Amino acid sequence: MADQIRSLEGLRAGIDRAVAASAPTGEVAGATPAPQRQPVRDALGRAYATGKRKDAVARVWIRPGSGKVSVNGKELKTYFARPVLQMILRQPFQVAGVEGQFDVMATVSGGGLSGQAGAVKHGISKALQLYEPALRPALKAAGFLTRDSRVVERKKYGKRKARRSFQFSKR
């Protein structure tokens, strides 16, 4: 029995030494290192991504430039007139620290202005991390790469809205 305990302890010590020797940086022995992400760009040097929010879908192309943003052929301040919506579109650039370095061309359809702004923001974030993979951790930490899946709940029969009932009348 004592020999078994000693041999188990020796086995554990040997395993610990092997793990420590093969993975000095905290990597697990036997695990393959994660492949480095490569930039994804087309022949014109642009990165493309699709962003979605509510019912809106945005197709977004980014390329190095002066910071010009075009949505459905219109300038940013013309298409998204409210300052809050313009701020939403600038957030990915501010978080990544590349403000004014990329031109954006987006086509967006469906939904309202708020959903469209969120869709373009999502598309810009995805395109940025495809263009420059080093920006991914900052965008991921800010939550910009996750699609916000909240949508309007459908109306049910027998109800005035999705959950609101008709007013009750006793008489």
C-alpha cells in the first residue's frame, strides 16, 4: 500500500514537472496555440461586414481614409440627423482609438433610424476587427461585436398589444 502511494505521488510529481517544462508561459500541455487572426481585405483594400439590430440590416465597407462616413449615399449628418445616432456610429472608432482614420460606406435597410444606427455600429465594429485583428480585444470588451438580439415582441390575438389587454369593463 505504501509503495502504491509513493508511486502515485511520484507519478503526480512527474506530471507536474512535465507540464511545467512544456508550458512555461501558463499554457496547458498538449493544447495547440490559437492561430493568429489574419486581416481580411478585398482587392481594393476594404474590409466588409454585415451588422444587424432589430429589423435593420447594414452592409458596411471600411477603408483607410479621412473619416468620411456615407450611409445610403448620404453624408452621416444628413442621414442620421440626431446627435445621439451620430455618437452611436462613432463609438467603435473611439473605443479602438482609430478615430478619423477610416472611411465608411454603408447601405442599410429595414427598421427605424435607431435600429439602423445600431446595425451600422455593429457592422463597423465587425469590419474594424476584420481589417485590423489587433483591435478585436478592445471592441469585444466594449460589447460591440455581439449582435443585440432584442426585437419587438409580436402582437397576440385577444390582446391590444403584445401583452396589454383590452380595458376591463364590469358593466
